[in-house]
Amino acid sequence: MVKLTKIYTKTGDKGKTSLATGIRLDKCDDYFNAIGDVDELNSHIGMIFSYTDDEKIKEALCRIQNDLFDIGADLATPIDQVLEIRIKKMQHIFLDQLIDFYNEELPALNSFVMPRGSILVSQIHIARAVCRRAERSCVCLKRKHSINDDVVIYLNRLSDLMFVLSRFVTKMEEELWKPALYQ
């Protein structure tokens, strides 16, 4: 486990920080863009947790938040280094199962869903969009460095889950996009 006794170190004051291996890079490096996007996503998932009363959703969100910390550790440790907590296939299979469970009751879509509704639904859509950004950041990182393929798969599946959850939470009272509404 991580043990933090001192929060500020002043080692990042000049715009550099370290990966888990101690390698120092600019804070704007693709590694930290990806890690930061995953961290932001985790915070949005926490907001969803605070807005829902559904215990099954809360239980899933707790597991997802832990997985997102695993992703942060995975990204912060280059793939050629030993790390026991890398994201694994079983973690995105869990997301597949959740998607299937929540999607089972939903009707087929005939249009895009408007990303609005209650605060909870809107927050799920924000998390979905941030998840897509985190996924894109990881794909950009993957172009330059070897990273765990399961990270990208997990984030792709998580954004799908956020979409399905947004639909599930609306109780099928979602608003659909009406193309060319004013033409």
C-alpha cells in the first residue's frame, strides 16, 4: 500500500514529476495526461456514487473506483517493469456483465440520447465523456510507449457502461436527438 507522510515535496515545482519507477518527465507528458484523465474520471465516478441511492450501482462504482486506481498504477509503471496490480481481462469482463445486466431492460435506440436529465443522469454523461477522453489519452500514449492493452479495453467498456447506466437511471424517459430540428 501507499504510505504518504508528507504531501508536498517541492520536487514538482519546475514542471516535472516521476513515474512509479522514478523516471522524471514533464507534467505535460502523455503519461501524465492519461493518468490525470483517469484521476478526473475517478472523481466523476465518485460524484455519481454520491447522487445515487441504488445499492447495486454503488457497489459497482466502488469496484470501478478501485479499478481506476489500478489503472493509474498500471500507467505509472512502464509495462516492462514488474507490477502485480495491472488491469486484467477479468476486470473488463465484470463491466461487460454490468452492461448486459442494465441493458437487458432497455428498449433499442432509434436516435442518439441527449446528455441531460436529472443531476445524476447528467453526471453519468459527464463521466462517460471524461472516460472517452481518458481512453483517447491512453491510445495516444500507446502510440509512443507500450502500455497494457487491457487499460484501453477497460476504459472503452467503462464508457459503454456509463452510457447504459445513464439510460437505466432515466427509467426510459430519455430525450432523443431530433436531427435537423430547425431546418
